[in-house]
Amino acid sequence: MTIDNQIEVVLIDDDPHLRQALSQTLDLAGLKILPLGEANGLAGQLPRDWPGVVVSDIRMPGMDGLELLGQLHAQDPELPVLLITGHGDVPLAVQAMRAGAYDFLEKPFASDHLLDSVRRALALRRLVLDNRSLRLALSDRHELSARLVGQSSPMLRLREQIGALAATRADVLILGETGAGKEVVARALHDLSSRRNGPFVAINAGALAESVVESELFGHEPGAFTGAQKRRIGKFEFANGGTLFLDEIESMSLDVQVKLLRLLQERVVERLGGNQQIPLDIRIIAATKEDLRQAADQGRFRADLYYRLNVAPLRIPPLRERGEDVLVLFQHFADEASARHGLPRHELLPAHRALLLRHGWPGNVRELQNAAERFALGLELALDNNTPEGHPGAPVEGVSGGLSEQVENFEKTLIAAELARPHSSVRSLAEALGVPRKTLHDKLRKHGLAFGDHSQGQADDAD
């Protein structure tokens, strides 16, 4: 059993009369309490981030208050524990305070003294948990920035959406072109969620033969079909307690889509050839490169499944919509490849940058990563600029029109790329770009860029 987060105070005392009196005091003060006659097993019932406090007598049969304090603080050293002591136990209480007890109350004590101590302990607990949440959010934000590199508006928006959705239990539909990073986004959703300690199971529906897809996904019992010699656990069941990422969902047959719809609605799976319904605690993240609404209108995808999946859609912007990220991403992947191969780091030359910015990147991040790997190996940076239909070659957001507009966007991209590097001040940024600080300030203002939004450092007063 786990103690409910609605409980604010766990009160432990083996004296039933005192326990009842203290319970009434706390209850009349509007606090939700759980009175217990012993401490045995309590530590295992409290989740680490339980938002309450523990009030316990020291002298009790079985586990005493000091032993309970040790067990609770082994799980969470910041959990407030208040100890009740008789007159002769004051030295023990002082020892407990040194061991981390929040307070001790010497019998007999006034009700107001108990209430004041409990309320202060609850306020401290809320502050501790708020700080933990903030640290976790900052850590998650840093982890997302490391996984999904870029400071373009579409990427900032995508990271915000991932952070918001990761904290929920909602199934997610990821929309993105080939090579845009759908599995990277799915893994981020899993790793930033409460399921992070559960399994992450990825399966590409488009790579499965139609004859085995149902067995792979749902599992089967012995004798379910010719060749089924023993039981097989399917991917859905294997992902129980975690996340299942189902890529290229548009390639699933209509029959399999029916079964998937039932699984999403009822959260149970039934192996082929079996009758047992196995309950699932699972999050489904589906991904597609197609317009599923259009596929549903054409009868290639079930409309009811589309509406069931489309509750929380997440669109990954193609690289051509993230022009100012291209150079940063390319250098990032090139540096990673250089370190992996033990080779010196190569800096991008102006000719390289111009070539990268002209390219339409039909293969998106995957294509860029491959090009960066070749660049790190010292191979010629040759890109195919024959952009396929549907992939307009506009790598910089808003690049269109004449030469002056393209030069403006190119300048913005170069400054944004340098902003992504660590600089201690605007002075060092200006030196890296080879322009006076006044000129740099004017250009930052003109392009809507800000030093503090990108750089890790802070501008000094002289700047």
C-alpha cells in the first residue's frame, strides 16, 4: 500500500488515548491525517516526494522513533520528522535532532505548539518539493536542448511542446518527414516522463512483413498458427509499464488498425490464439510521414483510429524551416564525429556555410548528419541540390526575393550560429564575428536576436 498524497500528517503513537487526542487537534485544524499505532513498514509506504510530514513518538514497541527516522531519511533526507518525547528522553531527542529530526515535542505540550511545528514543517516541505521540481525542469530543459539542437522559433516551440506533453499520460502522434528525428522526439517524451524507468520499445511497422505484424505486436500462444511452437510475448505486452513507439503507422493494414484501436480504448491486449485479456499500463507514441486525415478520406486509414491518435499531435519542423539551425547542427554533428574518430576539429569556411545554407535538405537532419560525418572525415563537402518535389530549397526561414533579402537572412544565420557558441560577453562575440560592438548591437536589434537568449555567459557592464 502507498500512502495517498492527500495525507498531510502521519501520526504514530502506541498510546491510543494520546493518539486520538492528537488526531482530533490536527483534524480540527483542517489537516488530513493518518493515525497509526506502530511504525513498522511505514517507510515502504511513503513515496519519495510525498508532500507531508511525520509525527512520531520515540518510545514504542517494535520499531522506535529513532529507527523510523533513520529509515525515512535513508529514502528522503529532507522529509520533516517531528518526534514526541517524555521528560527522561530529552537526551535522545537532542541526538535525534543532530541526526536530522525537524523538531521534538516534550510531553506534556500545548496543542498550539504541535500545530505551529507541523505547519512550519509543511511549509518547509512544500518549499523543498518546489525546488526539486524546478531543478528537474531545468535539468529536463538542458537535456532537451542537448538532444534537439537549435534556437530557431520552430525548435523552441517543439521543445516547449515536448516538455508539456512529457509530463502527461496522453498518447502522442508525431508528424514529420523522413529523417526529421521522430524517434529522437519519442525517446525524449519517454525519458522526460514518469515512465522513464520503464521500457522504451521502438518498432517500425513499415519494416514488418504483413504475415508477422500481428504476432510481433500482440504476441501469440502455442498453436495459434502453423509454426507457432511456443508462446511469444508481443511488443505491446513487452512495453508494459513504459512506452511503445510505433513508427510508420500509416503502413499498418486495416485489420491491424482495428486491433490497435481496441487496445488504445481498453488498454488490454489479447495474444493470437489466446482468450486471456492482459491489462496494459502503456503509453503509445505513433509516428507518420503521411497526412493521416487524407489517408482516412481515401479509405487507407481508419478515421476512428486517426481521431483517437490525433488528440495530442506533435509536428517536427523539416530542416528547411529551421534555416538558422543548419550551421549550428552541422558543426555539432561534425564535432561529435571528429571526437568519435579521434580526428582534429574542422571549422566551416565561408564557402562551406554558403553551400549548406543553399541546400534544401530533403533528407532533413539525417541527411545533414551524414554530410557532417563526411566533412569530419576530411571528405569533400558535396551536396545534391536537386531538391525533390515538395521540398522547396529555402533553408533559411523567410528566404525569398532578391539578393539583398538573401544577404540579410544569411547575415542573421551567421550571427545566430555564433550566438549558439559560449561567449562571456558581447565584446567576445563581436571579436569572433569581426565587427565593432556598436555594429553588432545594431545588427542584433535589426534581426530580433539577443545575446542573453543564446549565449551561456552574461554581458559585462561595458557592453
